[in-house]
Amino acid sequence: MHTTLLLATLLLTTFCCGVLVGYYGSPHLEPIKRVLRPIRQFVWASKKRSVYDQPMAGRVTVYDSLPGTAEIVMLGDSLTDWGNWDELLPGLDIINRGIGGDTSGGVLTRLKEISQRNPKTVVLMIGINDILQDSSPELVALNIKQTVRSLRENKIRVILQSVLLMDATTGQRANRKVKRLNTFLRHIAAEESTQFLDLNTVLAPNGTLHPELTRDGLHLAGRGYILWAESLRPLL
């Protein structure tokens, strides 16, 4: 009861202060803005997740109802979802659990189904949708760390992949945050004794996604998936 009341008070205070800051952009309110920013980002990220969860609910329901196991699970958002991994990585017992639009928070809610497949390895890439929704790299990294730790606690090996950079035209703002996030992911991999695969060294060697490898500045074209699979194969 006390916890619920405290949370309600916090949210109400955040809302009221947010309105105040939004309507009265006084420089004297900067300290309040700095304090409230992490709270605002968390609440906004939660709101965004609920919006994205609606079209994804059917996919999650299907996954939950499917029987069977797999040695390798590809886990992530549309970048993973749109890869034909059984053809890109032939000869491996592999299933695709990418869902377009998913976020680091959304992946956290799907880990039970992943673990029930009894995989030996989970290949994880997640975070670009969080960044495009203006979540902080710090918050995204916390979700990913929790994901890696949860999988490891279930005796599952994790290959943590870098979040792909976008191209120079569409990704100027996002790429700064992606680079920060990838720095955090390197540290997470080291702390959690997890392999880290930096795909940007192959797909974005000059700091932006190579234009011949992308369809729209974010998603990969066929050649991009082939290079991804070639980089991943030696680790599987």
C-alpha cells in the first residue's frame, strides 16, 4: 500500500513538474530538469513499449504456443527479424526470435519463452528502437545487462552484438547515442563474461552504415545480412 502510494505521488509530482518545465522554460528550472530527466525517460520508454507491444502481441502469442527446442536463438528487433537465418547459417539448429519494433524492455518480457527453448546460445542485438524513441543509452544498457544476466543465470551462452550504426544521411543524431551505447555494451560483455561481436567494424567501418548495405539507412540489404552471417558463423 505504501509503495503504491509513493509511486503514485512520484508520478504525479513528475507530471506536474513536467508541465511546469514544459510551459515555463525558465533557466532557474534547469536543476529540476536534470533530476527529472531519468524519470521522464523511464516513464516515456514504458509508454512507448506499450504502444509497440500491441502489434507485437500476436507474434508473442504464437511463439509462446509453439513447441520445440533449438540450440541457437537469434533475439532482437526488425534487424534480426528480417534475416533468414536458417538459410544464412545453414546446418545449424537455429530459430528466429526477432520482432520488428521491439526494444530492450520488450526483449526482457520475452525471456521466459526463449529460455524454454533450452538453447545453448542466444545471439542478441537490441537497442536501436530505444535510441530512436529518445531513451538514454544508460537506460538501454541497464535493460541489456539484465537480459544478459538473466540468460546466463539459465546457463545460456550469450553472444552480445553491437547495435548497428545508421547511415550518414539518416543517422547523424542517433549514431552519437549508438556509439555511447556500444561502449556500455563492451563493458557489459566483459563484466558478464560474454562474447561481444562488433558488427560495425564490418558493416560501418567508417563510423556510418555503408550505403550499399542498407535499404533505408537503418535496415540491411541482402549483402549486409551475408556479411553479418559471415562475421557470426565462427562464433557458433
